[in-house]
Amino acid sequence: MAEQAALRGAGVGVVDVCTAAVAALPVSGAGVSAMSRTAASHPLCSTDDISEQLEELQLTLGVGPCVDAFTQGSAVLTPDLRTGELQGRWPVFADAALQAGALAVFALPLHMGAISPGVLDLYSRVPVRLNAEELADALAFADIATLILLDAQIDVTGAPTGAMLDMRLEDLSAYRAEIDQAAGMLTVQLGVGIEEAFVRLRAYAYAQGRRLAEVSADVVARRIRFSPNTDPDPDADPADDDA
């Protein structure tokens, strides 16, 4: 992914995740769609014409592996779209996908805590099943795509407002660790579970027009303190936490 991004002269983005997934897994193409329960969903990237058609098709019809993966919050693996069960489950999508050239589709939701910015779709021109190792790799690609999207500047509609974060691949784990640490600190400050803490952290970043990683760094450094009944205090005194 880092090499692909370097060839583009940019930081690692979801398009690099898709390209790397196609190279590493027994699939023919990949795509990512930004999805939301409150706003219109839209494709973000695809590796070829077929993956682009699949993204557009599912978002237009409102059905398919991508939509199910997003609503259910779990991976939807369809190794052969020609099976009777799938023909009955998504009759219009299955026929259109087959006509486009896809025989297998794998949809992996992008999520961290209660936040789900979209879905990573993989397709194959031939029927194929992902073994345990391949599925683990696919989930790892989805995890990286999630982190990239959450740390990009995305407005409330889910549309990018600026360039993807200029980030080297080796920096991704450090960013996630700091976000997780900040969410953990908020569970103590707010007296809530980890998912609610992450929602509050993300909501504050959105409201301030800042990157999630930047806000997380301020929380970890105790430059921002959250309280249960008031807005976060950006001028928190570190001594308050030690009391």
C-alpha cells in the first residue's frame, strides 16, 4: 500500500487498500463505498469497471452484499452468486452482477466502535471461497480502510472535504493506538462504555472540523477534558485528572 501510494505521490488512501487487496487475495477487483444511515451513500473508489458497476448498482438498488454488510455490521461472503438462495435474496442485483462479470462478491463493513463509515467490496470473475487466512487478510484490509476514512476530513454527509491524510503505512497502528487510548480515557471521564466514548470523541472532532487523530492526541495529552453534562473543556488542567 505504501509503495502504491508513493507511485501516486500521495499518502496512503482507500484506493491503495483496494489495489493491495486485489494483489494479495484471490479476487479480481475491489471498491469502497462511503455509507451512512442518515445521508446518501456514494462510491469512493474502485479498481476496475466491474467493481465500479457493483458499487453503483448496490447503492442504486439499495440491496446486495454491500448494503447487508453495512446494516448488519458483519461480513457478507457470497462465493457464487448463481446459487438459488442468493438469486432469491437479491434477484435484481444478482442477475445484474452476473451480467457485469462478477461471480463472487465479498462485502466487509468498515467500523470502529459504533462508527461505520462504509464497506469494502471484493469481487471475483470466478466462484471462489476465501480460506481462513485469506479472510483474515481481507478483514485486515478493511480495518486499514476504516482507519484511513475515520482520520480523513469527512463532513456529516460522508463526503470527503479534503485530501486523504498524508500518512505512511507504518504510522497507521500508532494513530489507532492513540485513538483507542483517548477513547479509554473518555470512559473514565464520562462514565460510559467504550462505544459511547468513541461516539463522543468522533462527534467532537466533527463539530470542531478537526481530524480524529488530532483530537485524540489532545485528549491523551490532557489538553481537552470531557465531562458528562457539558461540552468538552479545551483548556483542561492536567492536575484535575490527578486529583
